[in-house]
Amino acid sequence: MRLIIVAGPPSVGKTSVIVRTAAVLGQGGPRVGVLKFDALATDDDTVYRAAGLPVVAGLSGSLCPDHFFVSNIDDGLAWGKGQGFDFLIAESAGLCNRCSPHLHGVLGVCVVDALSGVHTPRKIGPMLRLADVVVITKGDIVSQAEREVFAYNVRLANPRAAVLFFNGITGQGAGDLAFHARLAQPQDSLEGRRLRFSMPSAVCPYCVGETTVGREHQRGAVRKMSFETPAGESA
Amino acid sequence: MIDRVLDLGVAEIAGRHPSLAGFLAGLGAWDDDPEQPFAGWLAAVEDARLFDMGMERAQVTAHVGALLRQVTQWQNAPAPVIHALCVRGGRDKAGRPETLDLILRPGDVVCLVGPTGAGKSRLLADIECLAQGDTPSGRHVLVNGAPPDPALRFASPRTLIAQVSQTMSFVVDLGVGAFITMHAECRMVPDVEARVREVIACANALAGEPFTPETALTQLSGGQSRALMIADTALLSASPVVLIDEIENAGIDRQKALDLLVARDKIVLISTHDPLLALLGGRRLVIQQGAVAAVIETSERERTCLAALAQVDQGLMGLRERLRHGGRIEALPAWPAPP
């Protein structure tokens, strides 16, 4: 079974990209399943079921969604193998741009949205920079020039990745992404596999339920901003 | 090559390789000491700082190396040259074979006509992805007489088709000049400033109401946006094929817009039902039931009609101007007699 991990900021169209690509991958018999990770709520499992794709959805609730992802991906892989899938596509929640669910040896896809502005590729961290394929959605509603500048900035941020445009409404681009998915390595187990980049540390009182603002409640990994008086203004 | 580059000072690297400048600035290497060799900076910087950037030491070196290779490749790669794009028929929505052997050459203007859902977008999508019998239509697209090799087909991102359509807009929060400069820089054209001036002048010649390099992109009118998109596509886009979708109401000079694209040796495909635009093309593809049902060459008689239609269009434009300036329409211009 081939595993594909799809990450990306919220509302970029990850689910449409997956549904369209799964339709191409499933042509002629291969079985495709989906593993959906989300934070608080998700309706995407119904979208996948409506598209005829077997799906398991997991909600991280009060836990960090990306930590939740790493803790569950190996069990998800075992589920997919048990179901007899040929392809398992894991969709991560993708909340903060700092986290990255990409694993060494597993095809990592990052979905970004051309509407989000030409500078965005630079602001997304390892999730985009360490992906194998970067999918750009919503390119059909911005100008050609912005599409080109956006794609250029994606390639500066990640010179190794394949970059492709995807129209989630028409499915244009699904053939290209399916081409890359078919080249993904078959996976037996993820035991011992490494993340391409470590996830941010989360060991302050607020991680474990503290709700009060104030210096005396800030312990553990705390970092303070420095606030200087802007030049040219008197204090 | 990478070792030599890493031993240079940070400022010098940025100067020689502008595409690396943003990355170096993002790392903070520039602020620390622009003169220090980058390799030395990287060896000395604290792990915690690199971690905050979301990179490990080895990943930084690998990234710089990959970036340099990529940029060198862009600079040396010749722009895709297409002498002929051939579309071989597949099948229609009922599975019946499509008789089609269409050859498109640089400078061709071809219009696509057919009701909504007939399959115009499918045809354009087939060309865009260089279909090899693997799309719903089963069509094959040959580049310069042969099937494209997979490296070109899945090259990223493919830049065969540039699009200008009524539903596209500029969303970036920049002035026209600043943004076109950014586009010119990423196309790595030699004289950026001159090219930007040319694009803006061209766009102003297409649109009725002029704008300046300082005008914000998001404040352009519909006509100005379309004009800028066409001028930019003609003068700055690498794509050999340009697809124009429903620009009949955009308020730009359609003849001039086409002339501009044809002069740059683009293959122009226009999805339209505007008679003026349709007759400006050399051929029309009639699309029905997911297949090209007929290819119509624009006839001499049609060209004569086009001349008359252009006059009617001029007349209507004059009436619009009159309205714009607060005038009344109590007399009509002389309409041409049917040819």
C-alpha cells in the first residue's frame, strides 16, 4: 500500500484535491482510502463517503493536531493495510504554519492557495519547504501574472519539490498529482520512521490547561517579546 | 559550486544571486554581519535560532545548493519553442469517435464556440495537460509532431497555457509598477525597468482610461485589469499558448489585444460568442457533445461582414462615450449597409 500525506493551511481545498485525485487513482480497480485528521470538528468524512471513499476521521480536540497526527499515523497505516487499500491518503489538519507532518520516505504533499498572496510561500515553514509535491489551488481566479509569481516563490521556498496547479472544481491537475502518487513508496510499517523536521516544543502551563494571563503563570518554555519605543518617538 | 558560494560573504552572495537574498535575509544572516562568509555564520549560529527558522544545519546547506542549481537551470533553460501543436481526436460524450486532426501554429487565432457544457473547457484542459489518451476525451496532443516526453508533461509547473478570463482578478495588495516588476524579476528578463514601462504603456493603449505605475492593482477597473493581464501575458509570460475566455464585455480594444498577442507569436484560443471576436479568428471550432463537430475557416464573406460589424461596434462605442459625458442619444450614427 502506498501512503500519501497531504498537509496545508486551513481552507485551501485539501479535501477537494484528495477527492479528485482519488477518483483518478481508483480508475481501473485500485482501492483508495482516506485518513482525515482535524482539530475540533469535521464534515469532510461525509464528503469522502459521498465520493465513495472509505474514511476514518480523528479529532485532536484539546491536543496539538500535529502531535496527534504523529501519534496516530502508524495505526492508521495498519488500518489501511487491513482494509486492503492500494493507496491511503492521510489529510492533516494543518493549523499553524510551523508544523509539518512530513515523514522521511513517505510522499509528502503540501497544498497552498494562490489567493493567499504572493509572499505566502515564504511564510509557510517546513510543511511547504520539505514537501515532495506542492499543489497550488484556486489559480483560476487570480491573474496569470500572480499565478506565475506565486509558483516562482513556491519554487524558491522549496527548490526540490514538483509544483503543480490544481483546480478543485474541475479536477484539472488530478492526473498530475496521481502521477506522483503512483510513484510513492509502498509502506509496510512506519515504526521507527523519522519526521523530516521536529515539531515545536509545547511545555508551558498553557499547554496543560492554564487559562490565567500574567507573569506569575508563565513557567517552563516561555519566550518574551521585546517592546522598544519606535525610533523618532519619545517615550 | 556550492562550496565556493558558501565561502563568500553574505552580502556578496545576495548580490551575485538575487534569488538567494530573500532566504539569507529570512535566516537573519544578513543582520548579523553582511561581510562574514556564510559558511562561518552557519557554523557559529546557535541551534535554537536555526530551529526557529524551521531548519536544521544540514538542511540549510542542502537548501542553498538546491536553490542555486534550480536558478542556474532556469537561467540556462531555453524557453519552450513550439512550432506546431497537434490535437488528435478522441471520443465524444457518448463514446463515438471524434474526427479531428487540428494543427495549431504560433500566430494562429482560433475561436471555440458551443453551448455551455459542450466541452470547450475539456478541450482546453486536454491541451493544457498535453493529454495522451488518458483524459475523459481520449484525445492525444502532439508537440512539434511527437508525443511530449514525460519530463515535459510533468515538468513543474507546466507553463504551456496562460489564461486571461473574465472571472480572474488581481488580488495582491501592490501598485501596478511594483507588481509587474516582481513578475519581470521572476521571469529573469534582462532590462526589468524598460519591460515594466512597456507592459504598462501597452495596457494603457488597450484600455480606454489610463492608469499609472502607482495605481493599486486592486483598484483597476474591469477593463484596465483585462488590458493589463493581456499586455503582461503578451510581454512577460513564457507560455506559448494563450487562452482568452469571455472578454467581450471587458471594455478593451479587442483587435489591438489580439494583434499584440499574435505579434509575440502566441497561439491564441478564444472561447467566445461575440461575433466581432469570433470573426477576428482564422478558424472556429464548433464543439458539441464533448467533441469538435466542425472546424470552420473564416470566409472572405465573413471578413467583409467583420468590417461592417467593426463599424457598428465603433458606433456603439461612440454612444457609450456620449452617455458617459452626460449627453443624450437623440440621433444615431450612420450604420453600414449589409454587405
